[in-house]
Amino acid sequence: MPSEKIKQANRKLKQQILSILKEQPCYLPDLYRSLKLRQKKEHRQIHKVLEKLYHKKIIVKDKKGLLRVAASSELVKGKIAITSQGYGFVTIENKEEATDIFIPAKHINSALDGDKVKIRLLNDSISRREPGKGPVGIVYEVEERNRPFLIGELLLKNDGFFVRPLNRRLPEDIRVSGNCKGAKRGDWVKAELLYGQRNRNKTTCQILSSLGKVGNIENDIQALILEYNLLPLYTESEEQKAMELEPNEIKRKDLTSLYCVTIDPHDAKDFDDAISVTKGKKNDEVIVGIHIADVATWIQPGSYFDEQAAERGFTAYIPGNTRPMLPKNLTANISLTCDKISLAHTVLLTVNTNTGEIKNQERCHSKIQIKKRLSFGEVENYIREKTAIEGTDEEFNKNLDLLIQTYHTMRKCRKENEKFINLSTTEIRVLRNDNTGEILGIEKKKQGEADQLVEEFMLAANSAVARELTNKKINGIYRIHPPPDEEKIEEFSDFVSNVFGISTGNLNSGREACQHFLNKISGKNYEEIIISAFLRSLNRALYKEKPDIHYGLGKGLYSHFTSPIRRYSDLTVHQQLWKTDSGKKTRDIEIIKIIAEDCTEKEKNIDEAYFAANDRLKLHYLQSLLNKQQIETYEGVIRKVNASVILADIADIGITAVIPVKTVKGNLRKAKGRLIASKGSTKYKPGDIVYLQLERIDFIKGDAIFKPIQF
């Protein structure tokens, strides 16, 4: 081990080298002269120091042989997010703004997704990134590991066993150290990570247990639940304990005379919002009531079920495996249903019927009675076709007509004033029986007028609550959506131009430019693919303890208030208001900040779990069609081609089809971004429509393999 005296000499020499090179890059002999080195042992000493500086990418030698400082000598800290392509981004938080540092795959070293790391910033001479593309860094040290274990499939290769992680943000295959503990090739396994010091390719793992064969629905879902660390269902004793809870008393307004309705999906599990509308005091005014289940009256901060809800963060809607944030019996008791007088937390908005402007707002705790439960489908048919809803009367129709008219006027007003991005998204989900686990089919749901109606009133309530929190200086949680990074928007524009030959215009000029482009592609067969790519180019929304811009909505003040049964962020806002209304001390800003950050992380994790489970179940659904020999023909749009595979997006089922080039008729070669047959006119290029039939499911890689067909 080097003595402390040698270490000090090396540190001094390192500082001298960096000081010289920061002032002026130079050749090695010039560096020797500047350091005034005379003895051979001093040359050996500088070589050792230089070797360390090279290894850590602090200095580099350029093509001309000049030595120069390659990275900032200052270490900065952040959390690394690694993409499925292998590169990453580290978000550096400071008082003024959050900065994303790009980390090339070769500079990730031993870091894995979610680790807290120290990085150095690279200078332009070695970043290998285009000018103007933002700062680039290298992972210098992993400060804190994010995950102790992984879930993956056990593989056997020529040189031993490996685990292929379920999470595609992790290295593709990780070598197994030790024996397999009874697990067999093709099993899902839980494995402890044994981290490498410098290179993440040297990270190994140790098998802890087998979870059963890959490709079995229950095993696949359980693997996903473990990978995303979703908490188990509440126990029977906890459910019983929850039913013993009594609501705390608070002054309430009796609103049971209002004609309140709920509008939810046909298979909704909980009912935390209702809407009413009545004529106002003036002829040109109506009063819209947004009534939210008063969860905070049952769940007080610091109580047992508050802590349980905070730990879960959100209800996880895993198909066939819903994991509620609160016990289901308590949720049923709190929910706004037709069979009882419900306790609600109400926002009353006075709206001008001519302009759609909100003239006044009032918030109160209330008692309401739901007159009718409606589904989105029923309301959609009523709006579009004037199809009568079963079991309704003239009073109901009159109220619903007024509600629809008010929604249209408010949305028009918001569109003119806030210039929000109007995205009509499509959700494709696998329907699965929660009791039997049976896959019932695939549901494709495009957002319609009924969805927009509910959304409009919920947005208005959330904005009203945000205004009150700010005006009364109540510590609360705000929903933030940062403006998009110019670089990501440019990459999206390049993708659209290269694949579909469409110019997006300058989307970085603002929301209006984005909306103009989205209007231009409306109704085209590639619309859903482009919208999906556009959404990926935007930043994720997050939770903060202070208000800031919500880019997509065009709002400067926005909170989450309307879903306290399934989102802890909303429950926290309810609890802060409940404490204020009852004259009690609220949580301080530092506690709220921690809750907001935790909700952001948990929401991201649960979203990823849902998408992963939904995608996996789509493979099982397609396999069931193969088993029944039910051969369907699908329309796909080619997104990418290379020498081995063609990737095409199938909008009807929301998956990416993998088409091996070797299975396509004709001898294809790649030229100018497309595949061309050596004989005939067959060609495949991004943007082309192809018709496909399913060949097989690869549960190991998680791919659906298709073949093109000709008509």
C-alpha cells in the first residue's frame, strides 16, 4: 500500500497537471518541462498519475497528440436513468433548474438504472455528441445502489448460466455466480446482484429462488409484480380493521338535493368523483359541482392506513391483479355510490354560460346522494347519437344536456386562453378476470367526448384547488409538466421526417406549433404511431411542493385533488385542506417535498409495471389465438428496418411486430434505409403499410414474430 507521503505527492502532482492543461493543452515533453521533472523516478511517478487520469477520462490525448483536460475536475451527483438502448441521463438538481446530463453507453461503467452516481462533465473535444446537444458526462463513481436483486429468465449458454433481466433497462445478460438453487433453464428467477467495481458487464448475480416457467401467465405476472416491487394485497385482518374506521366530524353542507351522477369505465372498481350542474342566480350562469370522496375524513396523517397508503403511493391496475392503495372494503365504503348518502369534498364553480369563464369558486365538505351511475359508453352514445340511457327520465336528460352544454363552453374557453395540447389518445388494454385470471380479450378505447366531459370538470376542480392552496399559503402538492427538451423534440421531428416523409415544422416554438402539426396528421393511418412517439419525446409530469408550469395543459397553477382513493398525492392535498378547515396544524413544506418526490418515483414505477404487464398479456392473448388456429390479418406501419429484422407497429393491438428478414420472400439487401429485393419490385422502408400474420410468440425475448403477406 502506498504511504501517506506518496499519496500526498501524487495528489499535488495531479493538481499541477490539471492546472497546466486547463491553461493550455500541450504535448507530453512540454508537460515534463512545465513540471520541471529531472529524475527517472519522477517520470515514473507522472506516468502513474497520468494513467489514473486517462482511466477516469479526466484528461485525454487528441488526434494531434496534445494532452488536454477532458472533464470537469468537479464531481456532480445525481440519479441515473438508463434507456433500453444502453445510454443514460443523469438529472442534476440545483436551486434554479434540473439539468439532464447525457451519459454515453461506454461511459456508464458499473452503474445500473436508478443508481445514485457521481459524474464528471466531458468537454466537447471527446463528447462525440453533436454541438448544441447538451452536456455529456462519465460515471466516475456509484454512490448508492438502487436495487439489491433482479427478476429474469435463466439461460444456458456455452460458457455457463446467465440471467436475462425482465427489465430492459438492465444489461442484457448477467452471468450467474454459484449454483442455480434448483432453478432450470427457462425459469423466472430472483437473483441477488453482485456488482462489479468498474464495468457493469462484470456485474454478476447469485440465484436466490425459482419463480416457475416463463410463458405461464401466472408466473409471468408474479415475476412482474416482484420486479416492480409492488406491495401485496391487504390481509383479511387489515380489511377487517379498515371496516372499523369511523369518519371524523367536520362541518358539512347538505347537497343531497343536487342531481349528482358518476361517469366511469364500465368495469370501474372505485368511484371517487361525481358531477352536478344547476342554474345559477343569474340567467347566464350555472353552478357546476365537482364532488370528490372525502377520504381524508377517514384517513388522517400518521395513522396506520395513511402509512400503508403512502408506502403504496397509488393503486396499481395490473390486469387481473389490481392492487388498491387502500383496503377494498374501506374503498367500497368511501366510494360515491347510488345506494347511500355519501361524504364528499366539493368544489362549486360558477360558470358563465356564454363565455365558459369561471366567475367564482367555493370549496366545502358536503353530503351528497348519487342519483345515477353512468358509463363512458352510455354518455358517449348520448352525446353523439342522442341514444337514450336506460332507466332515465326527463329530469335526467335535462340535467345531462345542461352538463354537456357547459362542458363544451368551458372547453372552448380553455382552448382559446390556455392553448393546451389536445391529444386524442388510444388505450389498448388486455381484459382479464380478476377472480379467475382468464384473458377475456383486448379492448381498444379512443378518448371520446364522454372522457373529455369528465376531464374538463376535473381539470377545473384541480385548478381551483391549486389557486386556493397558493392564495391561502397552504402547503400542498402541485402537478408539474416541464417544457420539452429541444433536443428530444428535434429527434422526434427527425424520426417523423425520416420514417414518414412529413415535416413537423418548428415544434420548439410552442404548443400552438405542436397542435398545428397534430391536427395535420389527424385521421391518417400512422396517426397513433406518431402520437405515441410524440408523447415519448415529452418530459414526464411530476409532483412538486411548489407550483410551476404544466406544459401540456398550458396552466401555471395545477394540483391533483380529484382521485384521493387511488393517488396518495391527492389524498395528501385533501388532508392538508381538512387540517386547515378544522383549524389544525398542517404538514410543513419539507415533509410535503418528500411526499411529492416519493409520489413521482412511485407513479413512474407503477406506470412501467402496468405497461410491462399489459404488453406481456398481449403476447398471451396472441398465443391463445394461435392455439385456437384463429389466424388474423393485421395492418402494420414499418418503423425501422435493418439487415436482420423489420419492426412494424400494429395500432389495432398496440404492439411492435418483429419480422425476421430471413423469413421474407426474396433476397433482400439494405440500401438507403430500406430493404430491396435483388429481383422484382419488393421493398420495405419506414412508413410503408404492411399486412401481417402472426407466426409465433417468443416468450424468452418478449417478442411477437410475424410474417408479411401479399394480396
